[in-house]
Amino acid sequence: MSTRRATISDVAREAGVSPSTASVVFSGKTPTSADVRSRVLAAAQALGYTGPDPRAASLRRGRSGIVGVVFDQHLGTAFLDPVTTHMMDGLADGVSRLGAALLLLRDDGVTVSEPSLHTAPIDAAVLIGCSPRMRESLEIVRGRGIPVVVVEGDAGEGIPRVLLDNVEAQRTAARHVAALGHRDVVLVTLPIDTSRHRGWIADDARIRVDVTADRLAGARDVFPHAPAMAAATSSIDEGAIAGRAIFADPGRRPTAVIAQSDLLAAGVIRAAEEAGLRVPEDVSVTGFDGVVVDGLAPHVLTTLVQPATAKGRAAGEAVAAMLEDAAPSSLDLSCTFREGTTTAAPPST
């Protein structure tokens, strides 16, 4: 007879929800509906899963049974992006063998969640990205002697990291656009620093967010002089704001826009159609992520498909390895180019 202890993944499967949703029910740090909460708790009771008890865990092995996940933006905004949801599902699955809960922490330099990185009873931390502010968070975690993994950022020697081939992937999309014959191209980027100001990026601007810098470098390998506009976050609304600025002057409209996320690309398409432009006949648009975007039909976005769930799972497995006194592995993941219906040859002059 098996005596394997039920995990949060088992509870999620029984309740018909994702592992990340089941985890936040137990952590209590993100609101869930009464129906979801009751289903998760009923499934936990049926399986004999009581959730991580920091006091009991501390007595048993000197640990809290909690893994902190640190974002440098508002959590509500972060979870509007499907990439975050897929990544958190993978992360919850990766740490499931520990029976650990995920504690979501926000440290954006304005509002620091309570408990904070200074006080949260966590066994390990996962930092999402590695902006200047997140590097400060890294020093806090390391100062406490807590194992840490960084997702899509270089935290220096000795810190396990899970990376995407952002430069090469974005270069692939840019080469596709160039091969179609486009020369007049505008780039729409993710935030370039922690201030999250939107607007045109100056030639001498310092890009302080690793993901943004890498994707911008890939595009500019092909279009070195392409103007770039920064968005405040990855969202359809931000893409539409950028697109309206890009298409405002009928005499200076580009024939293609390369966006650093699918949500931004969807917003650019919306702005193009508002301006009376057809996609892709008048303007081509590419994205990045490969997620389902509501309201994009009948378009099928030309994009880079990233393995978001695998990215989160790899981070979770690295955390689990460190807490089991095994050697964690860094991992480089690759994106897949997917040609859709939003790119075509530029209109004839």
C-alpha cells in the first residue's frame, strides 16, 4: 500500500484547478472565489492534505514549507499576462514534491508586501526577472542565507537561473520581417526600467531590464536604426497606446511593428485598425510569447512561442534540488518561431 504524501498538485488535480491556484488558496495571499476555495479545501480533505504548516515544519526540519516568489510589479497587473499564469503553474508543479506553498511577494520600490523579503518565513526564493530593484531583492535574500533562483535574469556566478534565448528569438522574427521586404520598422518594447514610463526610447537610453534589453538587441541586429517605443507593462491597452502614437502621422507610418509581447502586439493591431489600416496588407505586426489573446481573431499572430510552463517548472525543480541538498541546474530554453497571418510583404509604393 502506498504511503506517498499527497501534494498540492494532487489537490489541484482533484479540485479541477491549476497547481498555482490551489497553492494560493493555502497561502491566502491572492484572493480566490468562494467556489474555488471550497473545491480546493474539499479536495485537500479528501486526500488528507493539510497544507504546509510553518510551525510544524519548523519543528520537524527547521523549515517553513514556503517558497517566496518575488515580482517587481503589482501582482494584479502581473497576472493579467497569461505568461505569468503558465509560469506559475509550472513553478507550483516543480516544487510539488516538497509539499511547499508559494508565497507571492511584491517589491516594486513603492509598496513592499507584508511580510516582506526581510521578514517572510520562506525556505527559498524565486525572483522573476533581474531588474536593478530585483538585484536589491537578491542581496536581501542572499544576506538571509536563503537559496534563490532567478527566472530570465543574470544574478551572477553561483545563482541558478532559467533563461530564454531572447536575443536569438527576437532576431528570428526581425529576419522574417526583413525577408518580406520591410525596411521601415518600429519596435514596441516591454518596460526599460523600474519607473515603467512609456514613450520613445532615446538612442543613448540605458535599458535596465534584462528581457527588454535582450529582445531589443535581437531586433536591432537586423534593424539597427529602427525607432523604439517603451510600454509601461505588457498589456493590450499599452500596445494600443503605443500603436496610436506610431500611426498618428499618416505620412510617417511604418510598414511593420515588432512588439516584445503578444499582448502588446494585439494592442498595436487594434490601433492600426482604428487608424484605418489593414493587417497585414498595410502593416505587419509580430509578437512574442505564443499565448492565447482574447479578441485577436480572425488574426493569427506571427510570434515566438516561449515554453512558459517549462520555464516555471525548471525554476521550481532548481529550488527543490537546493532544499534537498542536491546540485541545482541552470537551464537555457529556446523559443519557436510561428508564422501567422499578421505579416506579409509591405504595400507597394
